Amino acid sequence: MGMAELLHFLCFFGVFWGFIKDSVCVTLNNEIQNGEKPKNGAVEMKTKIVTIGKMDAPEDINKKLSEAGSIIQNGGLVAFPTETVYGLGGDALNPESSKKIYAAKGRPSDNPLIVHIADIAHLESIVCEIPQKAKLLADAFWPGPLTMIFRKSQLVPYQTTGGLETVAVRMPSNVLASQFIEKSGGYIAAPSANISGRPSPTSAKYVKQDMIGRIDMILEADDVEIGLESTIVDVTCEVPMILRPGYITQEMLCGIVGEIKVDETIFDSSSAAVPKAPGMKYRHYAPKGELVIVEGEPQAVVGFINEKTAAHKSRGERTGVLCTEEWLTQYHADSIKNAGSRNDCKTAAMRLYTFLREFDDENIAYIYAEVFDNAGLGQAVMNRLLKAAGHHIVKV
Ligand code: TXA
Ligand code: MG
């Protein structure tokens, strides 16, 4: 073959390869993907991935959300973004949809789901009464990252509330979430879109990791803004009680209703009481590696962690550190995660779950975490970190 023929051949092959590649991409762009075989009784299925970008025309977004809405109205499941974490949605008023949610997540069915609404007028049909303090809290924080527990009306099936007489309700502020809820008939039951026991997904990438092959559709949009799940407040009692800390802090709630109680089990692992939010009793968010929280004066903490990581390294074990920006350069672990400044828990909240997943991806066997200030949003960060560590905390 002469040089000209060879070039001709290479050129032809290049075009041919481009064609093959494009057809593979078209298949993926058709955005139907199969995942690994789901366990826990979930039906293996094709998952359609629909991406919604900032530059999309409103009528395109409308079309995509309508398709998602009709899946929900036909009893299917769709994962969608909210301002806190991605949710795994089904029709809250359809018992079969709730059963499918439990199966897709591999979640115990005594762990109730949050009902998401987009219109405050819809609250009345799913609860028995709206206490005055709940009205004040809704005025102040809805739409937003606050979930309230009410006595449920007959419209809400026990399959959605895990057999309870109460129902958790939240009105998200994320615009796509609220349009999706409206298109779905107004009531979306949605836990976080992770397999039970894994960190809640803060980006569509993690939803795909956990949910492809288990649900009908994933609405893929931007990463979430907050990164930790909503604050849960029980408003069925005279003095409202925080069952799960979140972005709406104790101080913010007190500012509206005065007195607020906090479920004692949130921070005290030795408490004999059963958590009032059934989900809080499970050991969530556990990374595969052993996670230890280290508390003490700065130099003592850095010294302890460096000593431990050096010992692990000498045995060939991979180590990780989750720390604040201020102390970052002092560590020598294999993987060092920057949780932002000591004075800004927002960054820690936003990054925590991503870091826990990344430590797993990097095969980190031992993880050491600094303590975050347990005030304001720090309360939620420490609550999730303590759960991830199985309350393993070392004081140095
Ligand atoms: O930010 C959030 O709340 C996210 C997004 C998707 O909205 N959802 C979420 O859902 O975190 P999930 O299922 O992962 O957590 C719901 C928590 C569980 O701990 C559950 O036990 C509690 O809410 N819960 C639900 N209904 C309840 C009820 N009637 N009484 C007490 N706790 C309840
Ligand atoms: Mg969850």
C-alpha cells in the first residue's frame, strides 16, 4: 500500500470510528441505562436520564417535567433535585408507589417518608390540623429546608407514613422540585435518593451510582445548594421539638416560636430513649473505612492524627483526614479533604457527604475527622458526622 492509500485508509477508518462512537453516544443520549441487578426486591428496570440545564428553553424544561410528572401519576419513581439533597419521588397518595420507594432504596418499611408539596393550600388535605406555631414556621421558612410533622388525614396511606398516625411535610424551595411536584399531582413522597445506609446524594452523579436500574427516571440538574437533609420539627406537641437538625437552626426556629425542644437522642448516643424520627435510629452514612472524630486543642489533634496516619502508612493502610482549611497543610494522610473555614459551617455541610463517598472511592481504610463547632448549622454537621462515625469520638 502506498502512502496515499494508507492515508486514505486511515482517514476512512477515522470517519468510521467517529460513526461508531457517535452511535454509542446516541444510545447513551437516548439516556436509557441499565444498572447492576438491584437487590432487596427492587425490580430491575431501564432508567431514563433527563438532563435539565440552565440554558434550556422554558418550554423544553416544561416538556421534560411533564414527562416526569406523568411517570409519577402512573405509579412510577423519579429522582429529582431539591435544595437539600436529591430526592427519590413517588406519588405520596398511592400506597403502591411508596412500596416501590422502599424496595428501590432497600429501606425498612417502618421508616416513614416525607411528603413534598408545592402549594401551601395542599397542606390542609393531608393533615388533620395545622397548629398556630406550624403556621408561623411555614410563613417564615417555606418554601425551604424545613420538614414539619403533623397528624395525618385519611388521604395519606399508612404505607407512606410507615404505619404512623403522623405525616412529615416539606415544601422545597428548589424551582425544578416545585414544578415537578405540581406536574405530578401535588404530593410527592421522597426520601433521599441513595441506597439505604449510604450518604444522601448531593449531585446527580451519586444518584446515578445508586439508582440506575432501580427507578424509572433521573432528573439530572445542578448540584444541590445545602448538602444536608432538611431540619425536622414535630409540631404535634405544645412545644415544637427538633427531631433532626438541619439548615434551619434551633436559633432560627426559636426566633419564630420562642421555645423549642431538641430530641435528646440526636447527640447522646448513650440515651436509652428511642429517636422520635424513626430514621434517626439507623446507622446512616457510614463510609466503608473506619471513621474516628478527634476532639481537643489544635496541636494535640494534629499531633494525634499524624501519629495515627503514620502508623497506618507503615502497615500499608490508606488514610484520610477530614479537616478545616486552617489546619489543612499540617496533615500527611493519603487523602486530605478541605471542609472549609472553621468559621463557616456552610462549606462543611455542602461537602460532607461528597467526602464520605470519595473516601470510599479512594479505598481509604482509616479516616480521622476534626470536630466542628456545634452551634448553628454546625449542629447538623456534627449530627451527621457522629452518625457516620457510629459516635466514635476520641478526646486528646
Ligand atoms: O431534605 C430532606 O428532607 C430530603 C429531601 C429529599 O427532601 N429528604 C429526606 O428524606 O431526607 P429521608 O426519608 O431520607 O428522611 C426522612 C426522615 C427519616 O428520619 C424519617 O424517619 C423521618 O424523616 N420521618 C418521616 N416521617 C416522620 C413522622 N411521621 N414522624 C417522625 N419522623 C418522620
Ligand atoms: Mg435519607
